[in-house]
Amino acid sequence: MPEYLMGLIFLAAFLMGLGVLLLAEERANKRVLERLKTKKQPVKTREKGKLQDIFLLSREQLRSMAESVLEDNPRLVKLELSLKRAGLKVRPGEYLIGKILLIAILGILGLLTGDLLLAILLVGISLVLPGFYLKSKATSRVRAFENQLIDGVDLIANALRSGYSFLQASEVVVKELSGPIAEEFEQLIMETRVGMSLEDALQGMNQRVPSKDLDLLITVVLIQKQVGGNLAEILEKLGNTLRERVNLKGQVRTITGQSRLSGWVIGLLPVTLLLVMYILSPEYLIPFLQHELGLVLLGVALFMEIMGLFMIKKMIQIDI
């Protein structure tokens, strides 16, 4: 095996080991914090030597510095919001450690085959796959939330007619429904109980669930709170509007289903043929990849592929 492959395998193994240690420490710290939250009495600690105290103090200082850096990092703030939108109970640090582990594992598997191009392809897949999973998870969660929102609005309207407040009606939604809508309204109630205003709590829910239907509900509630009016009657009309929107979205999705399938076929066909040719006849494809003209043509084909997918997406994307 070439020396550079041995070096890359060693580097990937080092990253994988580091990721395992960091993930284990992160999980251990999380369990300790959960145990401390459940205990009412102070935890007794044995006396430690000066050297160990200095080590613990330095470690806590480094941890606080790292947390402050992470809080100020806009990318990690955006990543945390993406994790919340996907409904994953994972912190950004755990997600990044898991991503490093995935890159290391797939990189080692690719390098063990002795094929550098396959290793690069697997590493590229490991870089793209977690983000794609997050986006797909968030999209499905928003869709499930919108499907439940009609029942949620009806429950809130009926509870308001019974004399409940909006927060009490939100508790009814949490008790009667499940899934993402129950999770979000439970988060709303918890935030208001710790002192957050209803407006800020609703805006936080709107950030976690980027839905136009939810935006309509929040707008109705905030306007009614400022100018008054019969909120139950308004929510009843809003429920009818949301039903019509859901039906219209279903019709549009049905009509554009063939176009979406064509886009997937057109997008995956060249990549699949390239992989099949590389596996079955590598001696036919490798000279094309090693020549400058072949790389240029491959780059042009990739650019045209991306532009075609972008145009198909824009053609079938209809805002309602």
C-alpha cells in the first residue's frame, strides 16, 4: 500500500478516535447535568489536591471560553436552529462530532480498498449526507405540523369558546394531540412560564417551524391581542382557510409529481452511469478522468446538470 494511503488511514483513524472520545465525554457531561438537576440536596465532593484543583479550574475556564466562542459563532447558531427545526434532541457539538465520525469511518473504508478516488467520493458523501438528512427531516416535520395545525386551531377555538385563555387552550392541544404540534406548543407553554412574553414565544415557535400556515395563526393571535375581538370566531375562519390551503397543496403536489420524478431521474442517471462505468470498465473511464480535456468536459457536464435541476425545481415550485 502506498505511503500516502497509510498516512491518510492513520489520520482518519485518529479523527475517529478523537470523535469517539469527545462524544463519550459529551454524553457523560449531559448525564451528570441531568442527575444534578433532579437532586435537591447539594452534592458532597471529596477534597482534592492543589494540582487537581488547578487542572479542574483550567478545564472549566477552557470550557467556558469554548462555550462563549460557540455562542458567538453565527454558523453554530444557525446549526442549532436547523437541529431544532428537524426535531432532533442533539446539541451542535454532538452533531459535529457525529459528522467527524462519519467522515472518518467512510474515509477509512475507502482508503482500505486502496482506491483514492473511492475514498474521496465517500468523504464527499459523508460531508453532504448529514446536511441533506437535516433538511429532509425538517421538511417532513413542517409538513406534519401543517397537517396537524388544522385540528390544533379547531381545538383552540373550541377551548376559547369554553372560557379558556390562549395558553390554557394550548395545553389542550398538548394533551389531545401528539407529534410536532404537541412538542411546539409544549415548548411555548414552558417558555411563557419562565417569564418570556407570549409574543416572543410565538416568534420563537415560528423560527423553529418555518410555516406560512403557522405564520397566519401567529399574526391572528398577535393582532387580536392588540386590538381585541372574538378570537374563537377568527380562528374558526382561519381553520377553514387552512383546510383549503392544504387541499390546494395536495392537488399541486399531485399534478407536479411526474415532473419531480423526471427531475430525479434526469439528475441521478448521469451519476449512476458514471459509477457503473467506473466499476465495470475502469480502464475505459480512468483515461478520461486523467486527461485535462476530460476533466473540463466533466466540469461542464456537472454545471449543466446543476442548472437543469435548478430550472426543473423552479418550474414545479408553486407558492400558495
